[in-house]
Amino acid sequence: MSTSPAAEAARRRTFAIISHPDAGKTTLTENLLLAGGAIRAAGAVRARGQTRRTQSDWMKIERERGISVSASVMTFDHDGLMFNLLDTPGHEDFSEDTYRTLTAADAAVMVLDAAKGIEPQTLKLFEVCRLRDIPIITFINKMDREAQDPFELLDEVSSKLALDPAPLFWPAGSGGRFKGMMDLRSQQFIPYAKKSSTDEEGHPDPVAFNGNAIVQYLDPDERSELEDNAMLVTEAGKPFDVQSFLEGHMTPVFFGSALRHFGVDQLLAGIGAYAPAPKPAKASKAGAETHVAPGDNEVSGFVFKVQANMDPNHRDRIAFLRLTSGRFTRGMKLKAQNTGKAMSVNAPIMFFASDRELAEDAFAGDVIGIPNHGVLRVGDSLSETGSLRFAGLPNFAPEILRRVRVKDPLKAKHLKKALEGLAEEGVTQLFRPMIGSDFIVGAVGQLQFEVMADRLSNEYQLDVIFEASPYAEARWLVGERADVEDFENKHKSAMGRDIDDQPVFLGKSAWEIGYVAERYPKVRFERTKERG
Ligand code: GDP
């Protein structure tokens, strides 16, 4: 096997799963790992999650509310390809985190509950994928339950997402009458056996739809219905076109039951065959725009997530670095573009499904975890020369602002450090008003405050109170320095600084911001901020 950076990158498939809570993302993740040979029995992902959860108190929220707050990555080698599955948090309050994770994915699998079709969160996440030109593979899950008419589901994909659905399979029935599915290209029928995924025998082997063996699985009515439907969908729909998929106009559609491990092997094969390998990434170098190709010699990447206390025995943070080029080897020195600081990456972590291991080498598309003491931040670009900067990891204007106080006033200094730590991780945003000694924290969703309070209490032994804040909206100020300073001086009571010391206008309402912005046309009031 060739190991040039270009050849290694070409066999990477880095993807995320997007779905509405309960559609089956966790179950599918687990079954993809099973299909990829990364784990031996279903239940391992959850079990692993459980041990982690019992070790880590702040994750109580996850357990109590049944949601997954933390994102991680799982790597597995299968069929000559290296799959990197990025896990995205499912709850809508964490859409910001999810957004950042999607910046590190080259493709997404959209899981739909066959009974529910496209749900609000699916739509939101889809829009993020579209914004980033991430091609989407559709998996219609829970076919073992009573499902909507598959034609209606496809109509929904096409009308709500403006995406051409191209089914590669067609189901025979659903729920109690679910019999399997036809591979529309090979005309093979894949029978479904109502067994659990832990059953050694699995599902029966495919048979030719037009052969004699089909009678074991479908009665004459079922058979002619499937034949009619398959004909209809083949004639009425557009055939699958990889180019159109890669450009974001078309989505290949798979059917199955993640829980029963049905259709998952086909999905994994589809990801391998169609999901793109890492592409050249846009970057800037010494102020000029450039493209970094996966096969370039210089090692580079960007941090899309920082997570603290993954291992309660170590207080370190892990920065997740998505590699964009080169051959990374352990012990290598990488420089951060914004600070120019070099760091030796001696203990990079690869997140294999079964365990965490030290990464000896890694290539474009891979994600490595770099333990550090808060030096690395979300959005940082790392490379050997330190001259590359990757764009596009925004912070979003928070939708909720709260004043935070610590019950024990002697701990105020401690609070500052803790809040800064959490802000650096991207858990919540932190603003220091120019006047007064308050800390204002901002979040996109209410749940972020709960996570924050829990972590402040467990990791920093700080009991905090969140109070109503006089501010409702935050906007980053952008413009000529003199104009921004002039504005700041005239609005001191409504000005603050964020964690990077950037000026932020703290408004009482969106209306006020509009009003003020109109009077200061030279200053822009931005809803997002790109770090760098
Ligand atoms: P997530 O919130 O998207 O991660 O969803 P989960 O994977 O936790 O699944 C939510 C619920 O749906 C769980 O009770 C699963 O057992 C169930 N589930 C997931 N996939 C299937 C499926 O294919 N068929 C059936 N019947 N249930 C499923």
C-alpha cells in the first residue's frame, strides 16, 4: 500500500451523522462501527459512554436528559478505507458546537425516522451542511416500524430540502410487514429477518429478485407491489449521479433499521464508494489566498473543538485537530498561526472505536486529539511553518445573556479563571462589560447554562447564580480602529470585551442595535465572529 500523503488522504472518509433527536443516530453509529468491524457487539458505544459518564459528573445532565452533549470522533479501518466518524451533539442548544464539528466533515449522513420524515432539527443541520457544501447521504431508519409511504418521504426530501433524492434501494413494506429491500441497480433482493443485531446469523443472503428463491421471502402480492414500485421509482426519479451528489444537488437514499442492523452494511459501502475524500482547503498565507492540498508536504490542520476533562484523572484539555495536509508524525512540532508559538505534539490521540491510542502518523481527513493546557483554542490553525490560516470557524452571537455571580465573594478571582476556561472551550461565551465588575455569559441555548453550572460546581467547586442581565443582544464591532474606538468611547455603558479582547456592543434589544447601527454606518455590528 502506498503511503504518500496524497494516497493516504484519498482513502479517508471523514463524515458526520446529522439527525433530529431520537431518529437513531447513536444506534446507527454503533451499527456502523459493527459493520466496519471496529467493535464486535452492539451495545459497545453505549457501554463505553456509560463508563465515561459514571466517571465524569458533569455528564449527569446527559444521562438525566437523555441527550448527548459532547462530540467525539471514532476512527476505523475497513475495506481499505479509513473512516472518521465525527459525532455531533443532538440537542438543538448545541447547534453551535455541531456547526463547528461539521466544518471538519467532508460528508454527512442524514438519518430520518421513517415514521416522522424531516423534523425541525434535521432541517437546521441540513442548512448548515448546505452552507458548507457538504454532500449528504440519506438513511431512512426504523423501517422495522410502521413507516410513512416511502414515496412521500422522498417528496419531503425534495420539497423541504430542495435536494433530488436518488434511492439506491427500495423497501418491501414496513413495520410488521417489513420484508427487506431491493437493490435497484443489481436487482437483488435483500431479505430482512426479524432478529436482533447481536444475533450471529444476521440476515439471509441476498437473492435475485427474478429468481426462484424470492418466493421464500415475498408472497406474489408483495412481489408484484415491490416490482411496480421499483419500476415507478426508477422511471420517475433521476438516476443517481455522483457529480450531482458531490455538488450538493442530489442525495443517494438508503433504507434500513439501525436497531436490527439491516441496511447498515449497504450504507457503509455507499459512504465508502461515494463520500468524497478530503478536498483542498481554502486558507490564507501572508495575507494572500491559497489552497492547501491534502497531498501537500507541509502538515497543517485546524482546531474545531476543545474539550476539557475527558479523562477525569487528567485536568488537560483536548484540542481536536482536523488535519488538512501532509503526513503528521508523533513528536512533530506545529506552530499556531495566530500566536506563532510552536508546540511539540508528543502525545497525539487517535480515537479508535474500541480505545484511544497514541497516533504514530495521521493524514488529511484524520482527527487527532492534542492534550494541552488551554493554549489551543477553537479556530486555531496549526502548521509546520505557522503561516497558514484556515477560515470559517465562526462564533455566533449568543441568544441568551446572563449575569453570573459566585455565591462566595472570596472566590471571584477563581470564577474569572473558570469562566475563561469554559469560554476558551467554546462551552459558553464570556463578556466583560467596560464598566463594573460583572461577568456576562452568553449562550445559544438554555441548556448550555446548565452544563456550565454543573461543570463550575464539579470541576471548579464554584456555586454560581445566573441572574437576568441588562443586555439581551451582543454584536461584535468591526471597522476602522478609530471609528470603533470612537463608538466605544461614546457607548461605554453598553460596551464589553470578549475572551479575545474584541469589542462587543451589548444591546438591550435587537431594536436598539438596529437603531444604533443606523447612526454609525462606519461600524459594522456582526452576528458572527471568525477567530484567527
Ligand atoms: P438518537 O437520539 O438519534 O441518538 O437516537 P437513538 O439511537 O438513541 O435511538 C432512539 C430510540 O430509537 C432508541 O430507543 C432506539 O432503540 C430506537 N431506534 C433506533 N433505531 C431504530 C430502528 O431502526 N428501529 C427501531 N424500532 N427502533 C430504533
